[in-house]
Amino acid sequence: MNLLDQTSFLLRITRTHDIARRYFVVNGFDGALTMLGLIIGFLISETTDLSVIVNVCLGAAIALGMSGISSAYVSESAERKRALLKLEEAMIEDLHDSAHGEAAREVPILIALVNGCAPLIMSLLILTPLFLANAGFQLALSPLYLAVIVALLLIFLLGVFLGQISGVSWLRSGIRTLLVALATVTFIYLLTGF
């Protein structure tokens, strides 16, 4: 069995496909909104040193990723061990060397990677215009404004993905998540006095 089939099998027997998908969306959304908030904060502050902006945003992106990995691993590991123990008690058998035992050990790692990689990947995509500008590439717009556009697009696409999952209008779902992002930007402007 190849790695993809094995992963799918382990997620299926533990019924954690939905959990992985939720973690991807929730933490991807967190990463995108966090980067959007940081970038809006830098736009309001009128900071011009791009390397400082890149370093701060990259530090936040890495912290989001590490937080996602560690928190999901700890909680999912405990949940999988608990589920395995209940199954062993019901079957009156040691399942350590079974597929369920393997799932109890490996699924928390998979879930943790999804949980941590989602905000990191979203953040890195949003920061791409900043990376390019910092490397000397000439961009059509300010890299901060381009990063805001990328953030809004990714947040909209997460909404589209949710719409596809739930079977509702992808456009309505995308607009709903976009409105959350725009409300976030509005609150930032209102609370900073601009």
C-alpha cells in the first residue's frame, strides 16, 4: 500500500477526514486573517522598511505553524489513545500492533501537520509579494497592497471550498468569508483611530 493509500486508510478507520479538513480551513483562515491584520497594521503605521515587515510577518507565520502542529499533536494524540483504549476494552484485546494501533500513533502526526501547515502555507502565499519586493523585483503595486489582495483572494477561496463541502452556493460562501476579512480590516482601522 502506498503512502497516500495508507494515509487515507488510517484517516478512514479513525473517521478523522472531517477533522483534518476542519483544521485545514480553520487554521488556514487564522493564518490568512493574522497576516492580513499584520499587513494592515503596517500600512496604518506607514513603516517603510520592508525587511522589518517581512521578518515580523515571517516570525508570526512560523509561530502560527508551530502552535498549530504542537497543539494539534498533543490533543489528537490524547484523543486517539483514548479511542484505542475504549476499543481495546470493548474487544478485550491488545490492539497495539493492529491497524487501529498504528492509526492511534500516526493520525495525530497527520492531523498536526495539517493543523500547522495550513496557516504557514497561507501566510507564505500572502507574503509572496513582500518576498519578491525584498528580493529586488519590481511589482506593479506596493507589495503591501498586493499582499492584502492575495490575503483577500485566499480568504475568498477558503469560503468557496467551504461552499463546495457544504453543498451551498460557492459564491455566497466565498463572499461570506470575504466579508469577515473586510470586517476585520474595518475594526483595525476603527480601533487604531484612522
